[in-house]
Amino acid sequence: MIGAPSALDPGLKFNWIGSTCEIAKRGGIDVERLLVPCGIGAADDGITPETVLRADQFLLMCFLVIDAVGDEMHGATRVPMRLGTASIAVRAMVSSSNLRVGLASLLKVFEFAGSFCRCHFKTDGVRSQIYISIDEANIAEAAVAEEILAHALHIFMSYYVGFFFPVETFVTSSSLHPCLGRRHDYLRCGVAKGATTALVFPTDLLKLGPKAQNHDTPFANANMFWLSLVSERNSSPGWEVGDAPFSRQIYRELLSADRALCDFCEQYGLTDSALRKGLVREGSSFRTIRKTAFVQRVIPLIRSGRSAEDIATDLGYSDGRSLRRAVKIAAGLFLNEIRHQDAALNYPQRTQVRETLRALALRLDS
């Protein structure tokens, strides 16, 4: 079964995340039938409630539903969201000076698009929340539609900051969510039950500036960038930093830009020895965290097809040769191996899913 999960290839079952396909089916459009030729589901049974969708298959399903019903809210709300709204929202977001301003711009575009949903942003000390609710009478379908919108917001925020955006908790309005009590398969964070669907994340991330640029196809670029980050985290789970708070804070800051140990000593008012001992007590080291963050920053840039010289300039290396040496030491792979690793690791159906996904994303971007 192509959709079967593994430790490196997690996903959500179709009977949960695929429920918006039922909305399209009520309108006479069978999205499931369109997914099967892409290798999703078992060869004999096709897609069943137990079929697990990887992240790329999940995005493909979303785009097929959106394209079929002509509504970026999957037809789940009384007022449709016009095609192209998300693309406008991404453009507005990446033009902002920092993430706080970008989120305000993003949510304002959604607000102007219609009364299909209500998204509001709240900051409370060290944590911030984006609350999401829609006007669908069917509570079960509303919870899934809200989660899909939360995914879209996560994709756009990851694109803005240039790395996989670290959400602390995904709050679902449904007590039936399959990830309750464990990590979310796509968002990589804990899942909790609450009155309103929400994304919870550290407030200090709001200070980050944009790493993305405004291109002709921002919606497609954002989705494919996010997918490359998910693929990297799935294929290399050992690169993730654990739950130790001190290590996690340093790692989060290094994801944005490289910094030396002395910079953090000055920031925290600690001596070199005290900082190193603090990290050791958490089972880590500055060298490991720095290497991990560097790999997470550089892999998406390499796989985007940019030249080594171009990437080296962005990351502050003197030339492409210096970058290649740093990548080989940190990741144990040459640049060309990293560029082609995703294709080598995946079966042919995955390539078909990605190609179909990109074509649909470009169409929705126009």
C-alpha cells in the first residue's frame, strides 16, 4: 500500500484529513477518483478510510478539492474563498518587515476575502496564538477545514522565516482528532483539545524578518518549499533538537542566522564555560546544535536548484568551495548527493504526486 506510514514517512488517515472530499462529492465531484492514478491507496482497494496520506499527498488532495469546487476553503463554508486569495495573502506577507506585521497582513487579506472564517491573533507573554474558526454547521467538517487552514498558515510562516516554523502546540476543536496525546504528523508538535482551533508558538519568533522573496508564483513556491522541509525532517529525524529548553532556544535562533558561541554568552550573560556546561546538562553541545541548524538552513536552498556560489553569498561563505566543504562536514554528503537524494529515496509514484502538485499549485497561483 503506497499510503502506508513508516517511522520516516508519517501521515494522517483519510477518514480524518480527507473528510473535505465528501463535501466535493456531495457536489458531484469525486476527488478520490483523481487521487488513485497518482498511486495513493492500495492497488486493489483504492483509497479506504485507513489509507494514510503523506504530506505531499495531503497537499495534492487539498489542491484537487480547491480546483474542483472553485473555493479555497474546500466548499466547507457558507461564503466561498475566491481562487487566488491565498496567493495575494502570501505576497502581502513576504513584503512585511517582520513576522508580526506579516501575520497581520496575511489575516487582513483573509478578512477582506469574505466571512468564511474568523482568524485572530493573540500574544500573551512568551507565547502567541492564532485562533481559527469557520462558519460550517457540521462540527466534524469544521474541525478538519480549520486544521487545513492552520496548515496553510504554517506553510506561509515557514516560507516567510525560511525554515520549518516551530509550532509548540496545535489545538484542535475536535475530541476525535487522531493525534491527540501525541505529535502531529505534519506540524511536528503536540496536539491538544480546546474550544477553538489554534496554532501556539513562541512570541520571540515574531521579530524575525522575511527570508522569502516576492516572485511571480508565491503560493506555489511556499507550498513546495514547505514540502521540501517536511521531506528533510522525515528522512533525517536525528537532526531534530529535543525538548531541552536552553538548547531549543539557541537552535531556534541559529535557524534564522549563524552565530558564534560568544554571541550567546553575551546575550545570556554567561561565561563560555557556564554556557557549555548548561548545554551538556541538557545532553547537547553548541557544536552539535550549530551543525544541526546549519543543515536545516542549507538543505532547502540546495534543493531549490540555486548554485553553490549563490547560496554561499547568502550564508556568508567566501565562495562555493567553502560552502561545499562545510556541507560535507555537517551533513556527510556532497551538494549533488543532497540535490538528488529526495528522488533516490522515493518511489516513482512520489515523483508523479509532486509533479501534479506543482502544476496545480501554479494554476491556483494565477
